[in-house]
Amino acid sequence: MRHPARLGVALTIALAAVGCSASGGDSPSADKAAAQETTVTSCGQKLSFSNPPKRAVTLDQSSTEVLLELGLKDRVVGTSNLKTKIAKEYADAYADVPVLSPKILTSEQLRSATPDFVVAGFTDYFTKDMVGTREELAELDLPSYVSAVDCPKDNDPGRSPFDLLFKDYDNLGKIFGVEDRARELVKEQRATLDRAAEVADDVKGEPTVVWLYSVYGDTPYVAGKSAMPSEMSRTAGARNVFDDIDEDWPSVSWEEVAERNPDFIVIGDLSERGKPGDSAKDKLAAMRKNPVMSKLEAVTENRIIEIPGTEMDPSVRTVSALPRLTDGMKDLGYVR
């Protein structure tokens, strides 16, 4: 698995959902609907809608918060996979959305919500032992959307991960008929990127960083080349030392981390997920008790920045990590 947060429970798929097409085929009233039909492509699948979805289910917290930011609370009939605290700006809206499962959603739980649309941040959620493959759902007329950040086959050369994230906002805005709000959101978040880039102009040299997402047992999972944190590092004038690994979240060893000797370390806090090694406190303790990491200057000098782990994933909250990162770099003395 490319992402350390994804676990599954083996269940069979037996969905009964209606309302939208994930194959792009003609409806009985195709001529009449053609002018109103909305079509987007998600991870190789053509999704066509004659009407905006009314019963969306999200497979992860990241997708939930994107839809809430777009003002779609009343269209979300189920959420799942809470990794950390819901951001305060979404707390009230989130309280009105049914939680189908606090963990990874199963096919039975998805079926119980009778959705007409499924949204997820990662392709890995769509497997036979989770909610079913996207192809299986499409055969049942249940369209599914996956973040463009996790879909290399849809990526245009030269587009940054943030460009792809903003493509999600545009696509979901079209699907749900809230294009104006989507455009406004893109404008707001590009302004945050611009502010981070301004800080980067005053960064001393190019400080190196490791982004620590999870620790399972004694195995750390860090941001690789294709994860959002690598782009955030570049935007802020730093360099991710694991940029040479073409994965999102590769598992490495503490020895590898120490060998690369980062100037500072960013720790993702996933306390609410509840697994050993998820909290920032657990991760810091693991580093301090490790015989190699405990001698690393970034650890002995406490050159550590903590951010919510969910902000390391592609979501509406990802840009929130940038001011946390740049403020932390200022505090550590890397900005003139």
C-alpha cells in the first residue's frame, strides 16, 4: 500500500444505488439531457451527471472537509475514516453529517447509506475487500471520484500537486453545481501559496526536512517525492530529503533517516486515529529512545515542527500546513 493509513476488512460488495452514470452511456432522454449533462474524468473514468448528486458518501476525512468547504453539507449522507480532529470551521457542519464509520468504510456500511456518489482522496480505498473497486461500483451505476493528486494517469506534465488539488475543487464544483464557490476557494488557496513563496525568498540556503507521518512498530513512514509535503517543502524553500523515492509514503528505517541528517523534522499528529505511534508525542518518544535518532542534531536540538497529520494529505486543509511550516522555519532560524 502506498499510504500507511489504509487498512481493509474483507467484505463482499452488493450495492444498490441509482441516479448517476459512471460509464458515460446514454440515458433514455439523452437528447434532452445533453445540454444539461456535466461530464468530468476522474482517474481514467468518465463520470456523467444529468443532475447534481444528492446523496454523496465520503471515504475519508479529507474528502468530507472538501465538500463541507464547498457548502455541500446537505448533500453528504455519510462520512467515514476520521483521522484527526475536524477543523473548527467545519465542526458545526460535520455534526450534522451521519458518521457511517469512524474508521475505514465497508461495503455494507456504504450500501446502507444508499448513495448516488462516492468521493475519496485515494484510489486505495476502492478494493474488493473495502467498498469494492471503482469498476464494480460503476457497473451498479454508482459513480466514484478520486482526488487528481492520487491519479498520475490524469496528470498533465508540469502540473504541481497543488494544481491537481485545485483541479479537484473545479471538478467537484462542476459536479455539484457550485462552480462559483470552487473558483473562490482556488483563489483563496493560491493566495496562501503566494504568501509561502514570499517567505521562501528569505530562507537561508535550502534547509532539509523529513516529514514523519506514521510509526508502525519501529518502522517510520515518511513523505516521498510524490506526496504533498514535498511540494510544500519546495514552496517554502526547503528540500525533502526523501525526494529520491518516487512514492507517496515509503516505509524507511530510523537509520536511513539519521543517515540523511535532516536540518529539521515535521511530525504529523494523528492522535484521534488512536493507533500506537499515531500521536506526535508517540513519534517524538520513538525518536528519542532510538539509539541512532536520539543522537541526531534535529532531535537533540528539538528542531521539530508539529502539524495535524491530515494536512499532509491532499485536502482543503493542506494549504493550512504552509503557514505552520513557514512559521516553524522562522522560529528555528531558517528565515532571514
